[in-house]
Amino acid sequence: MFQRLILSLVVAVMLISGSVWAQQPSDPSQPLTLQQLNLLLRRSVGRDMTEGDLAARIDRYGIGFDPTPESISRLRTNGAHAHLINAIKRANARLVAATGAVVTGPTKDDDFIAEVRRNVRDYIDELPDFICQQEITRYVDNGTGAWERIDTLTYELTYNKKRESYRPINTIGRPQTRALEQSGGAYSTGDWATALALLFDPETKSAFKPAGKEKLGPRETLIYDFTVPVESSRFTISSENTKSIIAGYSGSVWIDAQTKQVLRLEQAADDLPSGFPVTQAENMIDYDLVKLRGIDVDFLLPIHSEFTIADRRRRQYSRNQIYFKFYRKFETDVKVIDEPTTPPNKPPQEK
């Protein structure tokens, strides 16, 4: 009886293992199924491969499934970010085009997006000047698939006259924080108001397409995919000792179904030049209502952002986790000094 039980357990393990391996892609040159892609995201990404590796494989060999809003939502739940999602959508567009179908994008905004554009414009116009603390934790991956924390930088972010500036904050017990452009690693600017304003600026010529619904916390949101052509883009990417470039970009935006306010923005660069040292650049921003100290009014402001940049050919990846906190009203102290209208009498000179 005991031996029969052991044998049954062995058979069960073999069956389970066989089922798992059946889901693994046996031929890496074959298009990935949805099941295989989700399995790789859960079990391999972050261990022995990166999302950039998956995206490169999909760009080369394609996908074997229909990327419906439901399937994309599931992939995001398993950790997929904008760069990988964009690769999946490009592969699907090629697959559809191969069937002879004509792929056309939206030619104009629907009523919902038209109202969101107005809301974003009003939001930027009415946003008061403020100061907050921006904390950046930086990670690197040198090809192992695992992120290694390297440092934490803290800045005072000032939003004044619709411009953002950053001042290093140094904390006892931590390495010195230097200016962003002198920090010696990956960094990003314009992580919130600038990115949002540019996306919905009519001159950017962003094309929006409905992509399903999803809950963000208690809020019902509508998801829209978007594409910004390089000709009207202002998404600038820089690399050390290399001339900066402007890239087109694509991504998704989550919009509150009731208030029509943007709650999340994900975007990634498209079609980077083959000789450019950056093969992947993406960022994500989460927004929420925050009480601005000094005014005691709630404003929609960023609370978290994530920025990833990579050179897949050299197996070098950088990721920054960014948190915004301690929002307060920006104030300046102005001291007025009355200048005398007539010069003072000179003291008599000694003879």
C-alpha cells in the first residue's frame, strides 16, 4: 500500500511537470502563445531574462494569440510594462497586415478624449506653484535578469511658472546627492506635468484608440492606447557621449470614467535607431488626489513613477523607482527696501 502511494505521487508529479513543460516554448523561433508569455513573465523575467529579451523575441518571431484588452490586462498583472506591450501590439499589427486586412488608426478624437484634452489643458493652467520631495531609488541589471539596488537620491522638486527644477537634498548617513545631470546614472525629468501636457497637446498629434476598461483601486477607468509620431514628438532621449535624439512613442493611459482625469500614464519609445546606444526607454506615472499643504485643497498630482532605460545589446538595464511626497505650496519671501531719494550728507573731511 505504501509503495503504491509513493508510485501514485511520482506519477502525479510527472504529469504536473509534463503539463508545465508542455506550456514552455519548445522552439524559441516559434511565435509565443499567450499561455507561454504569461508563464515566462511569472517564472523567468527577473531571474534569467528581462522584459527586453521577451520584446526582442516577439519583434523577431511574433505572437500566436489575439491581444484583446482582457489578455493585455492579464499580461500587465503578471508584470508586463509598456515596452513589452508595445512589442506585442506591433507583432499583432504585422500579423493582421499579413492577412491582407487594412489596418487604420483613428483619424480624430472621440467625444470622451476631446473632453479629456480640455480637462488636461485646464488642469495645467490652474495648477498652483508648489514644492515636493522626490525620492529616486535606482537599480541596475547587468544581464542576469535580477535588479540590484545601487543608490537612493532625494531632490526638492519645485514647480514654478509651469517649469520644473530639481535641487539635491543631502541626508546624514547617505552618500551625497548630486545634481540630476551629474548623478552618474540613469535619470529622467518631466515625469508628471510635462509628460501629461505634451501627450494631450494638439500639436503632438497623439492618436488615441479605446483599449478596454479596468479598475484602479476603487475607480472605474477607461483605457486608451495612443501613438505619437516622431515628426511631432518631443520625447528626448540622451546617452553619455552621444547626441540626443527625439523618438516617437506609444503607450496607454488610464482615465477616470466619471471625472475624466488621467490616473495612470505608460509610454515607451518606438523605433530607436539601430546604432543608438539605447534600445529601450519607457516610463510610467501614477496620479492621485493629494492635499497641497498651505492651500488645503486637493489636486491631482503624481505619487509614483517608474523609468527604465536599457542597452539590450550590452545587457545593461537601469530602472528608477520614483516617489513624490510632502507636497506644499510654493512661496517666496520678498523684502522691499526703500531706497533714499537723496544721497546722504557726507561727513566733513578732516584737515
